[in-house]
Amino acid sequence: MNVLVKGWKNLTWYVGEIMGDSAYERYLARHNAVHSDVTPMTEREFWRDRVNFDETNHSTGCC
């Protein structure tokens, strides 16, 4: 049973990484490390910007 639980947790983590579930957390970590003096985007702004990404808008990263 423990193996099944561990396997399920690993699978859900993997699918979450593929879908970008932790993208905002990674953005915040990088932003705080590099630009701690500037207010980061809200999660809503981050995802809106990421969904509306085009060649003229590259602001989903902090740099």
C-alpha cells in the first residue's frame, strides 16, 4: 500500500510539473533572489501574462 501512495504522489508531482503548477513559485523564488527591492507580479498577473505570451511580451520572467 505504501508503494502505491508513493507512486501516486510521484505521478501527481510529475503531471503538475509538466502542467506548470509550480511556475509561479519558481518565479517568486527567482524574483526575490534577484529583484528583492521590486514588488513581484501577483499570481493573477503572472498567469495572465503567461497565457497572453507573444513575441513582443516577455515579462513572465523577472529579467
